[in-house]
Amino acid sequence: MTDIRKLPIGIQNFEKLRTEKYVYIDKTQYVYKLAQTSVPYFIGRPRRFGKSLFLSTLRAYFEGKKHLFEGLAVAELEKEWTEFPVIYIDFNQAAYTSLQTLKNVLNDVLKEYEEQLKIKTEEPEYSLRFKKIIKTAFEQTSRKVVVLVDEYDKPLLGTMDDLKVHEDIRVALRGFYGVLKSMDEYLRFVCLTGVTKFSKVSIFSDLNHLLDISMDEKYAGVCGITEKELLDNFQPELESFAERRKMTKEQVLAEMKKNYDGYLFAPESEGVYNPFSLLNAFHSRIFDSYWFETGTPDMLARRVESENLNPRDFDRDTIISTKELKDYRPGETSIIPLLYQSGYLTIKDYEADYGVYRLGFPNEEVKYGFMRNLLPVYAPAQISTLTSFFAGNFVRSLRNGDTEGFMVQLKAFYASIPYNVVRKKQKNEQHYQFIFYLLFTLMG
């Protein structure tokens, strides 16, 4: 079977996706539901989970581009299509290493809207320029303004290893986002997306009317792909995959579920697949690690080790309270909330009597990817770089029934780890146990 459909891998623009006839999973019922209110929203999801595409869909809706929604759920729901002025701020466009990078991005965004609205300003303060843009857009159109901010927290996430720069950026964003509260009378709708909810940023303290729907059961499927959506929308790809790999469709689905499913964003909600991994697997017709390989901060692995967390607990036994899970305070709280919000852990169970969540790895792609990422932190660099080689040899020996050869290799592996690695880090026998666990996990 030849490939006949265009899969939207990396496509984050709704208009491009629709006009160029890419496969689209209809999420417009959520667009309509959110748009019926004037409540400002925050949606948190892991990277590459479709946040940008959903925000782009909101933009097209509020810009009144009715033709793009033909055949979709919102076309049946919306009877009046009204065009509103939309301010769209995308923080994905830079790698943030300094406060100046943030200033450059803000200046470019504000300058674009100032030119559109023919605003002449000498004001150097970004928050004042932002206010003027909102007010002018309202005055020129006689309609309230829609503000959409994509990846609001990227400048903060990118500087977590540099506390000085991180704090400078936090202060700058505090003033900028504070505009959204002071200009509420001019705003029709506000939505921000990001990975995590930084408690110290004013948008979640001063801007206390922002509604966080990241763990709201009604919006659990706003990003990602449910099993029903997979079966309803990807039958040609399933057939092509099965034919290429000489498997049945049922076998392909089972492997897809094991590797890419398992994300739960509310206790009673339906689980979702990682859309980035799923689409890439359909494209290449190979089960591989797609999402994890696009970038995992080394900072996460170092924090797991420095907090003396037990990697074995990540399989299902990490317990955290509701309040802790929703908020992340850099330097003050455990890394666990960030691991959940970033997509490395997900909800496995909720104990309502105690108000606690039980977390674990969502699937095998994340589990094995994270273990590979942890090993260099626990073992010397020269050992960790050989891990795949060692693991492959171990598995080969066992499959061949060579238990003696397996034990010889295992002893050689541990003999190659200097004892002073543990002494220098002031760790104990548990440190070796973790290496043992990581190695055997990578062996499957």
C-alpha cells in the first residue's frame, strides 16, 4: 500500500494544515466550548503535544475564518462568525540564554502589532507598549481583543540552570503578563499555553482569575490523540504499517499502545497517545523513540540524582499531593511536579480519600528513554557511553543460553566503575543499586 495522505508532523499552523489538506484530528468542539466564555485560560501540556496547533485553531476561529472549519464540529455549533482583533505571542521562536533574548522577542512581537495598528511609540517599557496595543486595537475595531500566548514559560524553562538569568526573566515577565489583568475591560478572550505553572510568576498570583484547565476532566483530550480518534482517523496508516512490518493491525495497535499511549491528564479521563510519536511512527512505519529523542534537559536527570529519588519508584510508586502536582516552585519544591508536567510521569491512580496521586511512566518510550538519560548521572561517562553496547551483549548472551558469559560481562561492567565515584559524591551502596536497576531496565 502506498502512502496517500499527508500527516501533519511538525505542522503547528491550523490554516496551513487545512488549506494544504493534512490529516486533522478534530478538536474544534473544545474551541467552541472555551469561546463561549470570556474567562482567561491556561492549558499546560508536555512539549510537542499539540498546544501550538490548538492555539492556532483558536486564532483562526476568533479571526472569523469560517471557511477553514468546514466539515468540523464547530461548523455545526457556531451560528455567528465574528472577527475579533487577535494578538498572538509565540515564545517558541528563540532559545533563551539571556534577558536580552527575551527583550528581542518581545520587541519584535510588539513592533509588528504597532506597525499594523499604525502606533508610533517612543516608550521603551514593554508592558506599556502592550497596553497601548490592546487599547488601540479595541478602539480601532470597536471589538474586544483576544490575546493568545504560546509557550509562555519557555524563557523560564530554558534558564533554570542559571538562577541569575532565570530571576531576571521572571521579573520581566511578571510585569508583562500583569497587563492582562489591568486591561481586562478590553479583552474578549485570553489563553496561555505552556509546560508548567510557575507559581512565582505573577500570572498565577497577581492574575488570580486565570482558570487552569490543565487537569480538568472536560478538557483532558484537548491535546493528544485518544484511542477512538486513532481508530477513527488512521485506518489507512494502520493498514500500511501492518503490511510493511508483516504484522496484523491488532499487533500494530498493541505495540502503539505499549510505546506511545498512557498519558492521563485527569483522574477519571480517557488516556491519550503522544501525537508526535504516533505520527512519526505512522510516517516511518517503525517503532522508535521519537518524542523523547527531541530533547530532554540534562537538568532533570541531575535533579533526580541530587534529590536522591529512587528511579524504581517511577514505574508506579511516586506519590504526590494535588497541590504539589499542580504547582512548581524552582529551588523550593521537588522535581516531581515538573516531571509530571513535562510528560515524563503521568497519573496512574488517584486516592480521593487522601487527596494524593500515584504517578508512573506513561509508556515504554518514556521509561527506557528516561533510564538512558539517567545512567550518565549515576555512572562514569566512559561507562555510560558503552551502555547500549553492554546491554546488547547481555541480552545476546541470555538469548543464546550463555549464562556464564552473561555473568562474566556483568562482573566486568561493575569492576569498571571506580569506587571513588561513590565516595566523591558521598553516596552509599544505593548508588550502585540504582546503576544495577538502570542497566537491567535498559536490557528490557
